[in-house]
Amino acid sequence: MFSRILVPVDLSDRNRAAIDAAAELARASSGTALLLHVIEEIEDVPPGELEDFYAGLRKRADRTLEGLRKHLDKAGVTVEAQVRMGKRGPEIVRCAEEERCDLVVLRSHVLAAKEPMRGIGTVSHQVALAAGCPVLLVR
């Protein structure tokens, strides 16, 4: 059903449920999971000024994605990984389009009943509204 599943991740352990859901869907359809980490660029900083800082973030992201790749490999899932720079929401949507993904699976927090509007504008909300393919939000 889904042959190419995009799984945006940050570098925390909070992504496990979304990763496991994507793995199950990819296995069921003999599809591929594409892990994506977006390094958020700091605005209004001259080019080159933060090269070492970004290099450190990229190194950490590469290590984390390699660990996740091994986890998915063991689960029998074909997996790819990418690190990109930019704004998280738009970059996730762009990646889904460029890589021809037919599903995006990402984590989303539960909205507080007393403040439901607080979740408007989150990355998961942006992706859910802007992606050209189905989006599965995992809580």
C-alpha cells in the first residue's frame, strides 16, 4: 500500500512509536522507510559563522540515524536516511515531494483539552496541512 514512507525524527527517544508504526507499515507493503532529520538553521547569522556548530549537529544526527537504521534493518525494513538543513516543517514537506513519498509518519503530542489551540503551528500540524501525501500522526 505504501511503498515509500518518510519518517522525520529529532534526536530524542520520543520518536520510537512513530518509527515502529512506520516499520510495521513498510514491512507490510515491502516498502522503504526514509528517516529524515532536519537541522534548523539560525536566521540572520552570516554564512560560515556557525560552520563548526552545524558540523557537530550533523555528526550527532548521522550517528543517531545510523542507530535507527540498524534498528530498522534488524526489523526487516529497507531503510534510507538523510540529514537536511532548513526549517523543519517546510523541509519535511519538500523532502516528501522530492523523494516521492506516499506517506509521512511523525510523532505528535496530545493537545491539552483546556488549550487545544496551543498545538496549532507545531511541525506536525504544518506537515499535516501542507504535505501532498497522507500523514499519520502518532501520539
